[in-house]
Amino acid sequence: MEKSSKIKRKAKLEVRIMLLLIAGIVLVLLFLIVFLIWFLRIYITIHYSYEGKEQLFHISLSLAKIKLINKDFPLEDLDKLPITKDLEPMLEDPKIDSILKTIRKGLEVVQSILHNTTLHQLNWTTNIGTGEASTTGVMSGVLWSIKGTIMGYFAEKLILMCNPDIQVLPKFQQEFFETNLNCMVSIRIGKAIQGIIKLTRIYKSKY
């Protein structure tokens, strides 16, 4: 009888040790998975085009070559967007100073996210023509200036892993405007999560 109880106690002990080992292995595996995911990069690909007064915005998100999002967003004409008529009431809002402070804090967080973002591809081509050679030349120069400013900002804020391909092609004999933008960036999931948490805290502190 005593021998039987010892065997039972020993069996229970072995079962407990086995369960503890399994639990330990599971915890280690979960830690490794979370650790790997934290340092994995999420890739964001963006395509924007404006052709013949039609706009298209396409975005895809992929993780470890698995596409999580792959969607087209047709955009309305800019003239139809109610921007200017809503601007005046917003500026007259007594809480505008508080809103602007919140926006500034949010922009600081966005900039910290950009510092950890890698640019892998940027192709931006614009065809423009006003129907007159002189004004077409002026508009082309303005576009080059705008694109140069944007590229300077990207070079300062992002980690560049490519040579951006930026073009402005004047069409001197016709009225024409067309632009195509292709861009791919990546960021570690951990850095993205940190940025989202900071932005959420800013939003909650405001509202």
C-alpha cells in the first residue's frame, strides 16, 4: 500500500514537471515569436495617379511577403471637396489654440516615426502643359521647385535606400496635366506600434 502511494506521488510529480516544462517551452516560443514580430518590417506601397481629371489612390501593406491590405481608393475631384467653406468656422473655434497644440504634438510623433522609416522606392513623373511655351516653362520650374523641396524633406527625415526618380516633362504645345507617383516605404512593427501608442495618448489627453 505504501509502495503504491509512493508510485502515485512520483507519477504526479513527473506529470507536474512535464507540465512545467511544456509551459516553459510555450512561453519561450511565444516570447521568440513576439520578439521576431517586433523587429519584422511592414512594407507600405503607395500609388497615386491623376490622369484626365480622374484620380486613383492605391495602397498595399505587406508583412513577410504576405499582403495584409491591397486596395484601390477612387478619389473625388478636388473641386468637389468641401475644404474652404469649412475652414472659416474651424478658425473661429475658441478651442483652436488647444487644437493646434495637439496637432503640433502629433506632428512631432509623426516625425519620430519618419526617422525610423526606410524609403525603398520613389518614382514621381509629372507631365504638364498650358498651351503656351512661356507659361509651360514657368509652371515646370515651379513643379521642379516643389518636388525638390519635398525630396529635401524626405532626405532629411527618412532613411534612403534608393535614388528617387523625379521628373517634370513639359508639353509646350498643349494643355495637359498628368502625374503618377509610386512609393514604397518600410518600418519595423515595434517602432510603428510605439508611434501609434504615442498618438493615441495625445488624442486621449485632448478628448
